[in-house]
Amino acid sequence: MHVRRCDPATAEPVKMVGAEGVRMQVMAGRSDGMPNFSMRHFVVEPGGCTPHHSHPYEHEVYVIEGGLEATCGEVTESLCAGDVIYVPSGQIHQFVNTSNHPARFLCMVPLESDCGADVPGS
């Protein structure tokens, strides 16, 4: 059994070009012996954002708290705690914190794509 608590204080800055005010904590991943998926906890500060980017793998995202604007391709949706978004493989996407408080979300990705590497910004 693997247990880890979501803790914004342990999230590390994401170093992708275009990321502003974004930190990540790996909840379960390759270094924990996970065979198929990586789960990552993201914290986005007010006004912060992930870059517009795409990957050759899907994402499943669950919003824990705060308000986010998610852009996926040409579509933009407002998200709040309890919402789930699916980002298809190859789709350009971005998450922007539109609230006055930190926003947090979990992101699940497959390991075989190297996106499950346990480093911020992967």
C-alpha cells in the first residue's frame, strides 16, 4: 500500500517555460513503483497559469479547490472544486487560476509516455 497526503507546502515549482505561480507534488509515480499511472498534485497561485502546451498522452484532471479556467483546443471552461476534465492526447491546453485563492488539482497521466517522471514540469 502507498499513502501520501496532498500537501501544498511540499509542492515544488514547475519549471516549464510559460508556467507562472505553479507548483507540483508527485502523489504516486514511477519512483513509488507505480506500474501504469502517475498522479500529481498541482497548486496554482492567484493569477498563475500553466503554459499553453500539449503532450502525446492524455490527462485526467480533478479540481480539489479554487477556480480555474481550462482551455483545451479552442474551448475554454470555468472549473471549480469537484469538476473533472479530460484532456485528449496532443490537445493544446492551459489552466489559469481565476480566483483570489490558490487553486489545486490532481492530474493523472500514463507512465509509459515519460510524463510520469517525478520531476516538476514533466
